[in-house]
Amino acid sequence: MRPSGRQTNEMRAVSIETGVTMHAEGSCLIKCGNTHVLCTATIDERVPPFLKNSGLGWVTAEYGMLPRATNKRMRREAKNGQSGRTQEIQRLIGRSLRAGVDRVALGERQIVVDCDVIQADGGTRCASITGGWVALKLAVQKLMKSGDVITDPLVDPVAAVSCGIYAGQNVLDLDYPEDSEAGVDGNFVMTGGKLIEVQMSAEGATFTRTQMDGLLDLAEKGISELTEAQLAAVG
Amino acid sequence: MRPSGRQTNEMRAVSIETGVTMHAEGSCLIKCGNTHVLCTATIDERVPPFLKNSGLGWVTAEYGMLPRATNKRMRREAKNGQSGRTQEIQRLIGRSLRAGVDRVALGERQIVVDCDVIQADGGTRCASITGGWVALKLAVQKLMKSGDVITDPLVDPVAAVSCGIYAGQNVLDLDYPEDSEAGVDGNFVMTGGKLIEVQMSAEGATFTRTQMDGLLDLAEKGISELTEAQLAAVG
Amino acid sequence: MRPSGRQTNEMRAVSIETGVTMHAEGSCLIKCGNTHVLCTATIDERVPPFLKNSGLGWVTAEYGMLPRATNKRMRREAKNGQSGRTQEIQRLIGRSLRAGVDRVALGERQIVVDCDVIQADGGTRCASITGGWVALKLAVQKLMKSGDVITDPLVDPVAAVSCGIYAGQNVLDLDYPEDSEAGVDGNFVMTGGKLIEVQMSAEGATFTRTQMDGLLDLAEKGISELTEAQLAAVG
Amino acid sequence: MRPSGRQTNEMRAVSIETGVTMHAEGSCLIKCGNTHVLCTATIDERVPPFLKNSGLGWVTAEYGMLPRATNKRMRREAKNGQSGRTQEIQRLIGRSLRAGVDRVALGERQIVVDCDVIQADGGTRCASITGGWVALKLAVQKLMKSGDVITDPLVDPVAAVSCGIYAGQNVLDLDYPEDSEAGVDGNFVMTGGKLIEVQMSAEGATFTRTQMDGLLDLAEKGISELTEAQLAAVG
Amino acid sequence: MRPSGRQTNEMRAVSIETGVTMHAEGSCLIKCGNTHVLCTATIDERVPPFLKNSGLGWVTAEYGMLPRATNKRMRREAKNGQSGRTQEIQRLIGRSLRAGVDRVALGERQIVVDCDVIQADGGTRCASITGGWVALKLAVQKLMKSGDVITDPLVDPVAAVSCGIYAGQNVLDLDYPEDSEAGVDGNFVMTGGKLIEVQMSAEGATFTRTQMDGLLDLAEKGISELTEAQLAAVG
Amino acid sequence: MRPSGRQTNEMRAVSIETGVTMHAEGSCLIKCGNTHVLCTATIDERVPPFLKNSGLGWVTAEYGMLPRATNKRMRREAKNGQSGRTQEIQRLIGRSLRAGVDRVALGERQIVVDCDVIQADGGTRCASITGGWVALKLAVQKLMKSGDVITDPLVDPVAAVSCGIYAGQNVLDLDYPEDSEAGVDGNFVMTGGKLIEVQMSAEGATFTRTQMDGLLDLAEKGISELTEAQLAAVG
């Protein structure tokens, strides 16, 4: 039924390769099927002005797509400015990652997570959150090794997956052909078995609470698989 | 328990005054407590390029806040460009309103809904959706009166409300003092008793599916009250 | 002779409602016929850099129009930047208000006056100056009540009116139908019976000194009426 | 009394050199004392969209200052965008020049007048209007010579001068030391002995109608001298 | 003598992996030591306006760096606009690639080459040209296979290398530690054994024609090695 | 053979007039044939942030063209932002001038050189460098006269000329008709008989090392003539 031949509750193959750039304090290349995102974490000892002398840390994210990450070439945002969609996604990534951080334990410093989509096939924001957490964790491990951070500010992984109603059925982890047809889809972010963010949207359709429950079931299943992959990646 | 003394499942007073500007094809001033939003609907016989010769209509929205709509004066976006938050909100309003439109019945024309916040006290995006639908409906009534539209493209009202967890309790229709303290809050958009959009977010917290269900119960109650006010306003 | 049926030297009905927003230190909604402008005054204890440690205060203004304040919807300036016309108007408002301020008495603080046009029917810049002064006065009254300012820095009201040559006759307080047809029009700003600013412009026409004198006579009459309304509004 | 030693009703030396660039259809370098402005006129056979197929011509102007035209180097507008002041000035120049054009006689084409200040010592907008008219006239002469225009669309020269109240006295043609001290100053644009534009402004002062009349007397005298120089320049 | 231990005339290891993205008509990942650039070629059947109906093709390039491609994180250009350096580089890449294209044979279509630096260690513009040509060639091969292009418009590879004077010696293929210390460096672009572009620059130094000749000798050696790698990559 | 009738190794007439503006610390109007550039040097006692407390000086340059400096009017960069070409040129001018400066001798201050093209006929960047050095030198002479600088930080003039292959022949100092036809052209910057910058480019052509040597011979001849003119100008 699904274009890819997957079961309705079947994730795409996930791989997370770490240490992929020589410069960043933490980095990984996450592949969720054909969606490939390069995530790097940069430690910055300065915090944004509103946190000066607060003792609290900060995590923020930026998101981008290479112009030909998609089937049809997109205009380069460096020439045209960030779209509303891009800004919305990077706000979501930052908010999601922060929800899994003990900002006191992190101490007054900032970590910037860059998520750049090398190849897109649906679910880039979810892959960015999942891979972004891995990059963040690796950077934090460096801070703990050097003694700059004592208590681990990252307890449980933060991971995200999309679910939607495709051809009348609830399906897990939409790829682009599904995403572009689905009347209802959602992004779910969880940590430690609990929810952080739920974003469900219908365009030209509606959904019931029962359907929403079904999607949440799928999301829980998918996220537990992603969490395993994250923990394996960060050792 | 709530700063305003309201019950946990109690909405703020809602009023919707229509016909508030002499120029727009549809308009209203919606007041949800101290949150006041001026909504206007403009009929434009041209559609965006991707809909040319499709026979389909379009509804889009723009959102703004007067600089001193808030307690602390904000920088004027006309001087600094729209923030990511503003863009995110106006995308939500447009998507929500479109979900309640029969675009074939509307015919190949566009309606632009402007939502401008005159005074803010929490829940401006929800008030914009609820009031925006009223302005849209009034503009459509004009098109039907003139015979330009035959079948009503707007069947059920689209309305939105926020809910959140404040001081450990699920509460309906957060005002600003609650919103700025709540660790979890969400915006819920419904039409005809079904969901269109759910956006739940935690900053520095998490939530369970049980809590989410509680918030959905509250949202359903609030939205049914808003729908009554909308129907009364559009006669 | 005039589209509205007014006498050549007759103002539109003026009303000034104060205290219209809960947040601003001073505010009013001024209605000059169908032109409605919301004016708010914000006290900012910081002055612009060039006044640091000067002991002198500052008053500045910003101006905007809601996109559907006009008959034809205008593009939102938050998306496109402020037009030259908008910048010219807000410079005029700021300059006019400052001309009526004793900047030593105000002390080293800034008051920002926002003038946002809710509905436009000609004469928006003049209504902004007249209403802006009322909002400014109310904010200053607050500073005097709290003892932060001792001597009133605002002696006489600053008010403005437009006049022009319509259908060959000098007329007072042009509405939009007149303004769009007038070959010559002008804006006049006065305080305490004296002039602060005169801006007369011809597009596709010229004018004599005699005609100019006639317009000044009308302006004086109109401004004295506006001043009464201002004084009534600020008690 | 004046820093330059001039009489109160004495203009600075004016010179207008024509044909100063090899490319433009009309050009001049106007010097009003130490204020030097290079004016060029470019004929463009396309008109702005709102004039397509109207048979009417258009004249527009752009204004700029070289960064070190002033005593203190200004930031380059190509890097920072045009200031509000620049936009206000170029709107004034365009409006003033158009007031002296028979747009039917010009025919459906546009002439763009560029006024670039090489050296500034007060009065740059007035010098731009006066010199801009000369460049415009030279371009029109070319169109008449080639037979593209039959009836001269420029009858009387358009010229401008500033006047103000300096050290308590009405003075003609303010230079920068006067301009920066004057509490009241104005710019006056005339054609054929009649007024086109009057812009009087007080910063930290007021003025009476009697004072205004005195400034208008000075302006008439100055403009008649400028007009002679313009007519001599265009032969 | 060199930080990397290389001989003065020794290139870094070069690898070119093709077909690295599923969407682009041509793509490769070129690695010149630790400098990694992802190059994609997009076929666009529309040409820029100035080539409409000319029968001539066009090749253009865009260049970017991921924010953490460098040792110190750079600001994201999507948020801040393209720097002068970025624009200069992408103009160089486009010009260089066009110099190796028979634009008649290509036919009236455009190929856009995107060069995005994943990891930087000096020489990113040269790697972009060398890898960009490979992506371009692969896209052209697709056009030839489909019969849309008959005669190969790309005869000889276009390749580029940097050389400079480091610690008093002429060295080939500077890495970042060398590049940041070299007083003189240059970029050389060649095709078919001939030069297309030479850019030599001294900052705080000068160079003689003899030194320049030495650098050209090195460049010729390096480019012949790059050309072999290019030909191997495109089969 | 050349459109101008010049010999292949013949420069255009060069004149350098100094002291052309009353405000700048150093200024000249350089004319290379019909290419006229106004160069001013501004002394700024503040250095860019990265040089604070370094004891080192800085020289930077900005470049612009009046809109009608060219045959066809260009869009004003103040309205549209600086083009890539403009940024590339001003970076070249700044880099070239800095190469001839002893930054220790200059002391911790900045000199900004503005090069504004009044009339263009090819070679504007070279004229800007040559004239820019003169303006810079005059400003430095002022600093030495006042005792703010003790040792002259400018030993040898920096000058630049373009050469290219036109109609199959190497020619010196291309004017616009040659420049727009030449398949290969280059800009050469020298000081004290040595090279600082070489930029050779082919569009739709290639060149050999022998041809390049021929162009360098021409450049050396041209630059020695420019250097004489510079030295005469600065006395």
C-alpha cells in the first residue's frame, strides 16, 4: 500500500555516523532512508544577552537545505533570506533540544546545533532533531571530559518522527511521496517516554481524536527505535 | 488559583463586533478578554501564480501586532522585517482557515485575511483564527449576495483556543500571566467538531498522553463556545 | 460643492477617546471624520546615543497603516519595508511634536509616539500629530504625577490640519475624495497660535501667495478647533 | 552678521556648467557656493506601469551624496540603504520637476534625473532641483532636435532656494553653518513666478505669518536670480 | 618544511566520488585533502533573459559554506546575506566553467552548478571549480544520452589549483595553515593546457615575475594531476 | 587598429588634479582618458575591532559608480544594494593599497578611501587604485605635517593598469570599446617595480604563458608612466 512497500508501522532504515567533520565539537550524518542531514554542534562560551550572569546555559539551532537537496532545485536562501518554513523548523529544533537539557548543569555557555539537509525525502525536521541531539551529546561529552561540565545536562535522548494519514491509513515515518499526498500529518517529539512537542496539521481535511491517538501510538513505537539508534551512536 | 480568578475550564469573555471598518469586504473586532484583534477580509480576483486557471480559490492570512499592543513596546516590524514568530503565526492562521473552505465553491479568487493585534494579553493567534473566520465569512456573504459565488464555500466555523498546564493544572484559554508561566501549552483549531491543527509545546518540561487528553477536553469545550459567538456574529 | 456637503471652512467631526489601551503610558483613538488613528505614547528611560548625559529629553514618532485601512488593500510594510511616504510622515510627526516640548523640563528620557491608522479617509498625518500630542500629554501627566518630571514640558498643544484648493476653492480639512483631486494641498502644524511646519505641494499646478494666505486662514481656524478638542481630552 | 559676510538677501555665487558627462542626454554641474551637485538626465522610452498606454510622460528623480561630500564622512548608502532623508529629498525633486512639465507634450516616455552631491555646504536639495531642471531641459532639447517631441513640454524653469531665520534675521540661501544653527528654515520651489512647493520647518522654535512672508519675499528674489542662470545655461 | 610534511610540489590526496545525491542531474563529492565540497549540477531549460532566443546555453555557479565547515563557526549566510567573498568566489567558478563550454553545442538551456563546502581546509574555490566541472560533465552526459544535446559542449576538463609563497618557498596546493600564513598566493584555472584565469594576490608583501613563473610551473603540474582524476571520475 | 587610434603600447592621457573637495583629508580627480574617478581619503582615529590595541593601522576602500557614469543608466546601488562586481572591486582596491602601506608606521588609525566613478570608459578599478593612492598619500602628508605620524608609511606609489588581447594583439590600457570585445583581459597592480596583484580572465577564450608575459611587459610600461604622474601630483 505504501509507495515504498513498508508496513504502516515500519520506519525507514536509520543510520547515524558520528565524527563526520574535523572541526565541530560534535557531529553526525543521520540517514533516515533517503533523507540525509549533517548535524554539527558548536560550543560557544558566550550566551545570548538575556542570559548574561544567569548561570544558565542555552541551546539553539539553525537549519538549512542545500539548493539541490530536493527534486526540484530551490533558490539558495543565502541569496533570498530564510523562508518562513525554515525559520519555523529551526525554532522547533531548538525548542525540542532545549526541552531535554538541564540548563543549570550545562553552565553559562551556548551550544549551536546546525542541521543542514544534504538530501531530502520527507521528514527533514524530525531527522534534524534526532541527529541534532546526537551532535549535541557528543559536544557535551567533550565538555565533561575536559571537566568544564560536571553533571551530564543531557539525561534522555530527544528524538522525533512524523506520522500521518496516507490513503486512509495511519502510517509511520512518511517519506516525500507520502508526505505530499497526506491530508493529515504530524511531527512528534519525545524524551524519556514523554512528549515534548506535538504538531498536527490538516490541509484540506480534518481528523478525530481517535485518529490522533492512533498516530501517537505509531510515534511512540518509532521514537523508541530512534532512541536506540541514538544511544548506540553516542556509545 | 488562576490569576484572573477564573475556573480551570472557564473562557474569558468573548465579543465579536462586525463591520468595524468602512473599506474591507468583511471585518470584525474580536475581544477575548483583554486580547483585541482587528480582522479584515479583502477579496482579490487574482490568485497566486500556482493556481492560475485551476478554478480553485485561495485563502491566505497576514498577522501583525501594533508596537505597543504589549506591555513592553516591541520594535516595529515595518522597520525590522517580520520575525520568525510572526511568520509562523500567519502560516498557521492561513492553513487553519483554508481547512474550512471548499476551494471549488469559492471559485478562482483569493481572500486575504489581515489580523492585527490592537492589544495583547495572550492567545492572539487563536483570537486571530476565530475572528479571521468571521471576517472571511462576511466577505463570502457579500460574494454570495452579488451572485459571484453560488454555493457557500464555508460550512462550519473554524475556531481556535489555547490550553495549557498552569501551576500543575490543566486550564482553558490562557491569558498572558498564565502563558508566560506555563511549562506546557497548546493551540487547538477545530471545525465541525473535528480537529484541524494541534500544536503542543513544552519548554523546560514534558507532558503525558493523559495530560494531553485533558487539554483536548478543555479545548473542545472552549471551541464550542467560540463557535456559538461566531455564528451569532455572522447572523 | 464639497463631496461631503461641508462648507469650505468646515472641519469634519472630531472625537478623541483617551485611555484606549491597557499597556501604553498614554493613548487615544482620534477620529477626524472617517480617518481613525490609534496613538500610543511609550516612556523609555534610555535616550538615543547622541543625547547620552546631555540632560535633554527626546520625542520621536513612528507611523503605520493597517493594510486594509484604505479602500484598496496595501502591501504590508512589515513584509516590504517602510515606504518613502511612511518615513517622510513619521519624520514630520516627530519633528512637530518635538517643537512643542521643553526638552530640559522633560529630562533625559525618550517618549516614543506610535500612530497607527486603523481607517483612512485623508488627513492621516494631521490626525496623527493632533492625536499623538494627546497621547504624549497623557504620558507626561503620568511622569508628573509620579514626580519624575517637575515642570510640565508641554505648554501648548501641537495640532495639524490640511487645507487645499479643490474645484477652484480653498477648503479646510480635506477628506480622501477631495485630497485625490486637489491640485494643491498643504499640511499646517501650529502650537500656541504660531506655526511650526508648513508643507504645501502642487502636483500638476501652481499657487499664488494670495491663495497660500487663504489656506493659512483656514488652517488657523481649523487648528483652533482641534486645540479645544485636545484640551478637553486631556482634562 | 552672516558667517560668510553676505547680506541677508544675498545669494551665494551660482555657476552652471553644462555637458559635463559624455553619456547622459542632459547634464550639468551646478555650484551654489561650495555646494556642488552633478545632475544628469536619462531618457527612457519605457514609462512606469501605471502610465502604460496613457500617452502621458513621466519625470522622476534620484538623489545621492558621495560619502565624503560632507565634513564628517557619512556611511555609503549603497551598503546601508537609502535613509529617510534621502528618500524625502528625491521625492521632492521629482514632484517639483514634474510640476513644470507638460506631460502630454512630453509623450509616453520617462526622464530620470540623477542628482549626486559631490560637495555639500547646505542647500543640496535646492541646488538639485535647480540643476536638475537644466539637465532635464537639455535632454528635452535633444528630443525636440530629433523630432521625437514637437511641442516643448518645459515652459518656465523650475528653481528652488532655501531661506531661514538665522540669528534673529531672515536670510536668503543658507549655507551649512547657518543651516545647522537656524531654528526655522524653509525650501521654496517656484516656476513662472508662482509657487510649487513650500516646506517650512521649525526645530525647537516657532514662526509667525509675518516672518513667513519675509522669507517668501527673499525666496522670490533668489529664485529670479537662479532662473536667469538657468536660462543662460540652456541657451 | 610544510606543516603537512608534503614536498613543495606535492598535491594533497584527491578523490572524486560521483553520483552522491539522488536528485541532481550530475553530482560529486570532491576531497582535496581535508577540503570537501559537494558539487551538483541542475539542468534548467530556461535561460537568463539576456539569452532568450539566442540559441546559446549558459552555465552559472553558486557557492556556499556550511557554518561549521571551518574551525571557527561562521554566521549562516541565509541569515546575513552572501558576503563579498562568497559572491567573488561564485563569479569565479561560473566564469571558469563557462570558459570550457561550447555554448552553441549546449543549446539554449542553463546548467546551474552548486558548490557547497562541507569541510574547509584551504583551496575551497579551486576544489569547487574542479569538482564543479565533474558535476557539469555528468549532467551533460545525461543530455547527450537522451539526445537533447548532440555534440559534446565540454571538450577538455576545467581544473584549478592554488599556489603560493610559504616560508619563502613556492608551494603547490596550499592547505589552510599555509594559506593563512602565505604573503602571496594565487589561484590558477586551466583547460586543455591553457590558462583561463590567474588571480595572484599579495597581502603585506610583493612578488616578482620570476616568482610568478615558478608558481605557474607548479600550477601546471598540479592541474595535470587534477585533470587525470576528473577524467577517471567521469569515465 | 585600436578604436581610439592608439598604439598597442600607448596609454590614454592621464591627469590627476588634487585638492578637489573642501572636506576630505586627501582628494583627487583622476582622468584616464574618458574614465574619471573622484578619490577621497578620510582619516578615522578608530580602527576595525580586530585591530583594537594592536598598534597597527588599516586602509580600506569603497567603490561606487554614479548611475549615469555609463552609457546605459545603471540602477542606483543605494536602492538595490552593492552588486557582486562592486564588492569585488572595492576589496581589490583596499587590498592593493594596503600592500603599499607600512601599517606600523601608520599607527593605530584607519584611512578610508572612497573611489566614485563620475564617468566610465573602461579601467575604472585601475584608475581607482592609482588615484586612490594619491588621495591616501595626501592624507598621510597631513598626518605627518601635524606630527601624528613620524615615519612615512607610504614608500612607493601603488598603481594599476589593465591590458588585454584585442583583435589578436596585446594592448595596453583598454578603453570600454576594447574591454567589451576582448576575450582575455587582466588587471595588474604594482609598487616599487614589483607585483602586488595580477587578475587575468578569459571569457570564451584561453591564453598562453607567452601571451601573459607580453601583457606583463605592457603593464610594466604603463605603470611606470602612471607612477610618474602620481609622484608629480603629490609633489
